[in-house]
Amino acid sequence: MIEDTLSISARLKYYDKAASDLKWPTPVWNNNNQKPDNYQQRPDNYQQRPDNYQIAIHSPGAFTSLGFGSRLNWTVDDKNNIYFDIERYINEISVNSISSRAIKSEKQLFKDNIVLNHDGNYDFDSTNSYLQYGSTKDKELHSQIWVGEGKVVLPWNLGQYGNLVNTFGARIDYEMLKNDQASAGS
């Protein structure tokens, strides 16, 4: 945008993988493929054999990941650089069979990351400070994390005795987890 001062970049990533379709050598459906004796009284106890009955337990299903983001970089002067970075990933994950009853599991996850960073390179030291927010969520769980960190790096030239580098800083992490599952706490 402004040469050697202000720039913006964008990124895009897409990845997908087909289901593995891993199958048992022989069918393992555990309902004996027949109606129980008490079918007339309790038809709800009988489950029809699903189409994916022969798929091995925890067989990986299809997977897609779409990621996109952008970074705004500002070189304030020769000694200070600031950037703001934002990105989002959308992942769709499935497992073809999560039990001997061939139940298929599908999830969609959203992951967001935002960073504000400052780097300083001065005559006597260098500094780095940043604030970062991360969020990962699906329809039942939402995890959020805030991270703030600042540090100073002080190099010492001790002549014939070598060099010494001291790093001083502080870091703060704050995490939250929201659980909307019906079975939470049970």
C-alpha cells in the first residue's frame, strides 16, 4: 500500500480428504440381523441395520479445512514495527462409525485467531509485545483464550569472556470454556 511503511497481505488455504471407507473383513453388526422375540410388544428396541454397518469403528470420514486470513503490517520507523493479523479456519470432520452400531459422527469447527503485535529494535535492546485472542467452537463447545506477553532482550558483550543475553518479560493467559452439551456435568 505504502512502500516500506504500510502493507497488507492475504492468505487462503483449502484442504480436503475423502473418507477412508475402512471396512471389517466380515460384517460385525451386533443386532444379529433379526427381529427380537418381543418385536410386537417393543418394536422400538429393534434397529434396522444401517448402510454403513460394515465400516470399522472409528474409521476416518471425510475432512475439509478452509482457512483464510489477512495481515496489516505498519513499519512506524526503523526501530518499530506493528502488525495486526486475523484468520479463520472452518473444519468439517466426520467419523464413519463411532460404535458397533455404526453411528456416524459429523462436526463442524470454527477457529479464529487475532493478534496485535509490536516489535522494537533499539540500540541497547529489542522488545516484543503482543495481545492474542483465540476462539475454537462447534455447536456445543466454545473455548476462548486471551494471551498477553511483553519481553525485553538485553544482549551484553563481555569482551574476551563472551556474550550474555538476558530476557525479561511477563505473560498472562486467560481461558474460558463454555459447554452447552445436554450431558454436561453428568
